[in-house]
Amino acid sequence: MKTEIVVNVTSRETRVAILEDGQLAELKIERGSEITGNVYMGKVERVVPGLDAAFVDIGVDRNAFLYVADAVDEELAEKVWQNNRNGKPEPPAPQPRGRRRGRRGQPAAKAEPEVPTLPPIGKVLKGGQQVLVQVSKGPIGTKGARVTTHLSLPGKYSVLMPQGSTKLGISKKIESEKERLRLRKIVEKLKPKEMGLIIRTQAEGMTQRDLTRDIRYLERTWHKLRRTAEKVTPPALVHEEPGLSHEILRDVFSEDVESFIIDDKRTYDQVVEFLAIMAPKLRKRVQLFEGDEAIFEKYGIEGQYQNALKREVPLKSGGAIVIDPTEALTAIDVNSGKSTAGGSLDDMVLQTNLQAADEICRQLRLRDIGGIIVIDFIDMEVASHKRQVTEALKGNLKQDRMKTRVVHLTPLGLIEMTRKRTGENLQSKVYVDCPTCDGRGRVLGPDSVCINVEAELQRLAKTSKFKALRVIAHPSVALTLLGHEGQMGEQLEEELGKQLFVHCANRVHPETYRIEEGAVKQFSRDYDFLQPKKRMIVRPHQLLHTAIGGWAAVVSGSPIYLPEDIDEKAKHGLEVRLTRRRRSSATAVVEGPAPAPKETDDDDLGGARGDL
């Protein structure tokens, strides 16, 4: 199987695609807000005995959740987990009081072995206590992040556990006993004392020099982290997990990957520098993409990416699977549709379900769906067919890097399974709740729409004979495109080599926009009213709180940036004075509250160009 990694870097996001024989297998997106893997010096805000957990302030929006098993010694937690998994032994029957001797001088029966238990959370943590924690699962929806005191620092071939563990483990995916023994002999000499170490799957076949380099790098990282932790005042970030490109480089890039292609010079240089230290043999496989065409278009990824956001996925036979994520679980339904697979009805159902099992595993990876997953396959009457579909599902899941577990087939014919979840899935990252339907539907968020707008602008700028372009879009999109006081718009102008005008149109769908070509004078004339020192009245319905913070007023389609401390509750609005014009937008200061209108103010957020 041919495996390629393609990295697309823009000012707004980094996207990493993993291709297997040209087909999109995984897609990761990073937009600057990922905290999974970060290490913080936190402060215990509240201990909750009823939950056997504590809430820890780590300096982000919501307090993190620390369960007692993640706060005690890791080896104790492991023993308790194993005991619970195997089933607790029955408590011994009560013995009568008296001499503890058997009949006729025989010794009493041996006492039952002590069952390992977790201490109450109140004996482990106290309010106000400082605690060094790592984010094991990022915030999802309304839930805060989950953290642990069992720190793990992943390298390319090993994972160092500097606190609470001294064990030495080797990945179960390395099946050769000879290779496992070879690796164990090497790392027993390299493992730092009083620390745990796990040898990753990628270590298979690696030399002692490769492993030494990796482990020593992790040791240096830990010592640097510990020194930082001693200096900071909680809550504070102590160690930041490397960016998405480095994560994929570390976790996925190996001898099995044919190429690692990047369209950004700075990221390319960082990757090459990292490989020079950690895996020099792989440097030649890294390529800098410098083509005129967008890299995701070049490799046929963009279309597959868009399909990955759809609810329904067609099957080759004519059937389909329907994926519905919810707060509690993800439900996947298999429909036969117009399936032509197989001969008899039973064979058609079996073949459709087998195709669905293969596609479901692919979609779980591609969409990064985690947590509880319930699959409703088409009803099967033949017992051997049920076993065949279940085994096919388990077999396909072996390709997944995330930990998965198929529980069982329920009496209702549903297959229950779990997949490790570390953060938001693909859909949650690119969509926001629709503002027009109270969250019952979903539309692309302003950032995602802006990415589409910028891509279209880049394509148009290469072919347009005009010196100016104008984007007409929903205010949330327009303001995001322009950035703080229009600074992102100016940066985009430099990249395009064109003058850029952005117009707010309120009465349009948040995903809809139009790009116009024209002369500079033609567009500029529409915004001549934005003159410095000019005073104007801004009514309450024209005020918007921008996604990046701060306030703006939209007057006749033009954004006017206002100070952050404005009185947005002013009954009749504000009187403002323009201080600077930027193409189709301006900045202003507030002079005072606006007088009551003499007649109905019909101006809306979109002005004359409210419709597309």
C-alpha cells in the first residue's frame, strides 16, 4: 500500500491528509486552539467527593476534570483497573470470634489477599493545591478538558513517563518475540531510573543508536519541563505539545510512508531540522510543494474532504451509511437503498453489510469520530453472517491508530463499539451551530467560509485583468476576513497583489458570498462617505460583536471598528467620529450617546447590497 502525507499550511489553519493508495484515510485540522498533550501547572479549585474527582484551573476557559485514578500513583491505578476488569473476589464469610486456630491444632485458613482500592479524592488533593497535569482529552462541547498527573512525553520510537511509573512496556503491535526481546535488551540499559518507558510500534527494526537518540531527547524535554514548572505561578502553561505537522511527523511518518509533502517553506524547514536530529534516514522523503495549483486540489484531496462532511456516504453496491453524531454517542445506520450486491436476499444483506463495515472503519478514521459508537447494520437472519460482519469490522479496525474495542452484537442487532477520543471530531472543528435555526442545523463557521473565500480570491487574482476585487458576504464572514481593524485584509491584499474591498450583506446565508472584479475607482466610489473626522449616528441594530473580540458597526455595508469599551446598551445608539479609512472599512471613536431618531431608521446591516 502506497502511503503519502500531504500538509497544507495557511495563516488560519494547518491541514494534514494521510493518503493510502490515493484515497483520503485521515484528515487532521489545527486552528491554534488545541491543548491536548499540553502540560500545565494547575491549581485545584474544587474537590468533589461524590464524583471522586477534582476540578483544576489550568488557565483555559473551563476548569479541567481530574479523576482520582489519574491523580494517584499510576501503578496503583493500573492494579485497581485490572482488578475491576477481572471482577472483584467475593468477600470472605464472617468468622466466629475466638482463637484463630483450625481444628485439632491445624492453622487457620490463609487470609484473603488485600484487594487494591483507590483512596478517596479528599485524601489525595486539597483545594488550592498546586498540581502538575497533562491534558489527556481536550474540551468537547460543554465539557472541559480531562487531565492526568501521569505525564507522558511521546517521541518517535518511545514514550517517557517521568511521574508515577517505573514500568517498561513494548507495543503489542510488535508481534515478533525475537524483536521484542531485542528491543527489551536495548532499552533496559537506556531507561532512566524511576521513570516509565514504552517502546512504540515504530521502534520495530530500529537500531540502538536510533532509540538512544529518541530517549535522550525525551529526557532533555522532561528536565526542561521540570525546571519551567518550578518557576511558574499556577495556573500556567509549562509545556506545549508541538504543532500538528510535528505530531504527524512523530506518530505516522516512518519507513512505510513514501513521501511527506508540505506547501509551506517555514514548516518544511522545521520538519527537516527535526528529522536531522531524530530520523536522518527519512529526510529525503520530505518534499516542498511549490506548484501554482492548491496542494489539496493537486492531490485530489479537497473533494474527498468535502464528502467527509456529508451525513450520508454511498456504498459501491448502491446502499449507504448515515452518520449522526450526538452529545452522548455516534449513531451509524446502514441502508440497503438500491443495493444490487449478492443473489438472494440474505446474500444481498451480507454483502451490503460487509461493504458498510469497511466504509464505517474508514469514516471513523477520516472524521476522527470517538467515544461510544452504535452501528445498526441491516438485519441478518443467518448466525454465520452476523459473525462474518462482526469479524470484518474488527479486522478493518486494526488499521486504526486509535484504540478501538468492539463490545458485542446486542439482541436488537446493534453493534456497540468504542474508539479513543482525544478532542473534537472533524465535523465539530469546521462547523458551528446555525444562527438562523437555534442550533438545530449546522453551517460552516466564518473561519471555514473565509478559507473558501481566500482560496477563490487566490485563484481569481491569477487570472483577473482588473486591479480590484470585492467580496460581498455575511457580516460575520466579512469581519473575520478583514480581521482586527482590517489588518488581515491588508495582509491578504499583499498576497493577492490586488486592492481588496469587503462589503457586509446581512440578508444572506452565512455560507453564501460573491466576489466581484472591477476598477479601483469604481469600487472606491461606494465608500467615499467614510471620511476621517466625519460624524455619524450608529443605531443599536447596526452594532456587532466580532468573533475576534471588540465591536463594529455596519453602516451601508461598511464595517466601522469601535473601541472595546463602548456602551452597547445605549438606548438610541452612539454618535461616532471616523478616524481612519481602510478601503471599504474605517475605525472610529465614540463621541457620546445618539439622540432619539426623528423617523424610523430603515438602514440594516447590509445596506444597499443586502441581497446577493
